[in-house]
Amino acid sequence: EEINLKGYALPLTVNLGLLAAVQSADCDTRLTTEVSKPASSTGTFARMAEGAHFMRFASAAYGSALMLVFGLIPTRTKEQMALPMETLEKECICEHTGVAAADVLKLETESLDLTGNASCLRHIVLADHAHKAIVLALRGTASLSDVVHDAVAHAESFCGGRAHSGMAAMARSVWSEAGDSVVCALKKNPGYELVVTGHSLGAGTSGLLVILLFHLRNDKDDALPPPPPPSVKLRGFCFAPPPVFAPLDKAPNNAIPAISAFVYGDDCVPFLSVRAGRELFAAAHGVDEAAAAMAGKDVLRTVTGQIAPAPVLATCAHARVAALPVKEATVELLMPAATFMWMRPVVVAAGEAKKFDAVECDTAKVAEAVLGGIPLGIRMLADHMTGGYEAALNAIGRQTA
């Protein structure tokens, strides 16, 4: 009943355009004043620099074909394309991450794999000697089986809290498949840390895998390989992670602080949840009701940004969201990090190099601050792509060097 697509006076697309205009005035102010702080500390800059480095590993997990599609690596020559697939995969992965071919320890990418593996997410294990890390990189959504796991969105018990059931299953299956290789690599490289990273589906699964490994240090599971010992530092770098775990304070000790999360531009994926869906349609009903008293030309001018949204639009949208009944059985999942870095492009003069800024946001507070639950924008899908994340992280690294 809450998601009634036929109960609007105006087309839904117009109402979402009105809501996007309201968000740009209402939510942006709340985000910058209530739930975020500028990324200005030395520690934050260091985390951004590390993020730029490990984002390349997250991209590499997609495999050579998709890296070409994303524009992350140059077009291959005829000679390169004639190479055996595994050789080409390694060459492209090494080129993008900077590791040697001998340091690609496990390769499960299967470029242009449209079917996927229903039992285990594609992944790679690499030795990153420059950063003294063994990296386990998980692929994002790239196959039909990946889409199925994205869509399985109900929550189940997981490591003290509740987690996205599809990605929780993937976290367990990845460790079942890769755990022995990872632990063996760590034994051969004493003093190295373990970094788990991924983008999109890979990010959500990476976050849950970090939580799982901290859990396994205290609660052994005979069905899974043992985790790295407590002497091994364990961290996660999650790019565009969807909401996958709650409540954050129920995760094993030190798990959530070990995870760094990053969001770029208008990417909507980190905000997609059951609660957000309910709030989005409720807010759309609110602006639809308010727009009934507006002249048609003012509705159009508001949607196109020619005039500021009338205050009544925000008032009605907030009222409809506030009136939503509480769903006792609904668990509000969050990105698997206490805070996340939200990177956005900065408007520059014609001819100037692209610039970006970043703010550090409180994950739980942002989920509550966005009117309609999901930030709306013309680039809400395009900004989810890996290229935007790499460009923003690399540029911020140069700006702060």
C-alpha cells in the first residue's frame, strides 16, 4: 500500500524530479552541517591515499574484459589478444595494480563471465609487497548469479547482528574458497597485513567478510578455514558498498573500525535499502500533494532548476515520511563502516583540471538525513561505475600531496 505507483496526480518521474530539487536544497544543507566534517586531518588524507591504491585492486577483480569496458586500461594489441586468457588476465591485472605476475597468487575472475558462479563470488589474491599486504579483492556485480545475490535482500543473523543474506552467504563462500590460500600467503610473508577490498557487490561482501574474520577469531567454525591470527592486521576497503549489516555496534570488537568505506558523487547504491524504498515513495507522494497547488510552469521550472523549490514541497515530503508506520520486523541495514568518505566533483572553470572534495560522514546519521532515503540525481547510476571512483580518489590524492 505504501508503494502505490498509481496514486499520483503527476507522473512519478516528475515527482522524483521535484524531490531531487528539494533534496538539493534540504538534504545538502543537513549533510554538511549535521552529519559530516571536512576531510582535513592527516589520518584522513592517508586513508584516501590508501583508498586510491586499493581501489585499483577492486577494479582489477572485474577482469581484463570489464576493465577495458570501463576504460581503466588501454585497448589490447592483436598480439596481446592472442594470448591465452589466463595470461592476458594476469597481464592486465598486474598492469593496473602494479604487482608482478608471480605475485598473483589466486585468479578467479573469468572475464566476460555472464553466468558467474552461484556458489562463490569471483575474486583474486595478490601479494602487494610495496604495501606489505596480502590483498583479497572481490568482484562487483558482473554476472547473472551476481544479480541474484544482489537481489536477495532479506536480513539474517550474522556475527552478532543482522546482514544481507545473499552477501553474507557470499562472504562465507569466498573465505571457504580462498581462506587457505590467503593464510598460506600470510605465513610466507610475516609482518604483512590482510586487506579485503571490493566495489559494489564486492564491497558489501568485503565488509561482511572482514566482520566474519573478526568473529572467527573468537568463535571457531569447523566449516570454514581458520582466520588469520590476531597478530595479523586485518582491514577492509569498500567502494560503493550497499547497506549490508546492522546494528554496527553488534559487530565483533574492532571489526567496524577496521573498515573504510567510500562513496562517489550521486551514486545511489550505498543508500538502497527497504527503509529507503519506503521513504522514497512516501516523499514522492508528499511532493505530489504539494505540487497540486502549483502552476504547471512552476513545477517544470522547479524540476529543471530554474527556480528554487517551494518550501511546501519539503514540508509535505517530510510529513509523509514521518507518517510511515513503524515496521517492527524491518532491520535497517547500513554500510559496514562507522563513517564513509563522500567524494564529490567541484565546479571548475572551463579548461581547468577536474577537482574533487570529500567529507567524512556518519553512516547511520546520513541514512536518516536524506529526505526520501535515496539521494536522487541525474548521475545516480553513472557515478556507481569504477572509473569515477578511481578518478576522484586519484585526484584527491594529487590535491592533498
